[in-house]
Amino acid sequence: MASELSDPEILAHVEKFWAGRKPHSPIYQFLLEDIQLTHASKGVVRARLLLTNNHVNAHGGIHGSVSATLVDWVGGMAIAAWDNRMKTGVSTDIHISYQTSAKDGDWIEVEGRAGKVGGTLAFTTATIWKVVNDQPGPVIATGSHTKFVRV
């Protein structure tokens, strides 16, 4: 995880962007109601979430669809943080590699990075960690997300 400092202006923009989006997305309201943005800098966003019963599968581990939702969400947030835009496009491609799990009651951290934001496409990567001793611990999943941003 990079050590760049959070930019208060970008963080304020991303928080405003998220506040405007959440009411229009029932799935985000259900899964990410309590997500806490903790960092924003140019093209980088981090957030933490306490996993609940709503986030786990029948085996008690974080559901793959929750990880996919987080990769989708944080990719859009990273694009918003790229240049303070209010439109982050639509998904064209998403890939996720699941590496370990987390359970109800665990804190997780997700980071999104916009690698390139062009006039047509934006490319982001995401990492989801289990939080251990208030620090990023084992990687739960990594992902990549491409969005069509000329909308």
C-alpha cells in the first residue's frame, strides 16, 4: 500500500460524490451502507467496512458478490478522485481473484487505484485486505475494472 497523503479536497469531493450516488443504488445501500472513506488522493481511494451477516455466504466467509461489488464501487470512486469528476462511467469489464476470506465481525479495507483515465476508457485496480491490528493484513481479493467514461 502506498504511503501518499490523503488530500482533504479530493476526499471531500469523493464523499460528496458517494453521498449523491448511494441513494440511487439499492445494492450499494444494502451492502455498503456503513462503508467509511478513509483516504483520497489523485486516483486513489481507500475505505473500511465492518462485515456483517449481510456480507457472508453460507459457509460464513465474505461472499464473492460482495468482493465484486467492492471492486466495482472503489473503481468508480478512484475515477471520481482522478480529477474530481461527477460521472464515472459504466462498467465494461471486471476481473476478480479471490485469495483468502473474512467473516462476520471482521474489518476489511478496500483500495482502488485509477491507473489511466482517458477520454473513452478508465482502468482501475482494487485490493481488499482483512484489517489486522488496525493495519492491512492478508489480501482477500484483488481485481481490475474497466469503465467506459465517455457518457
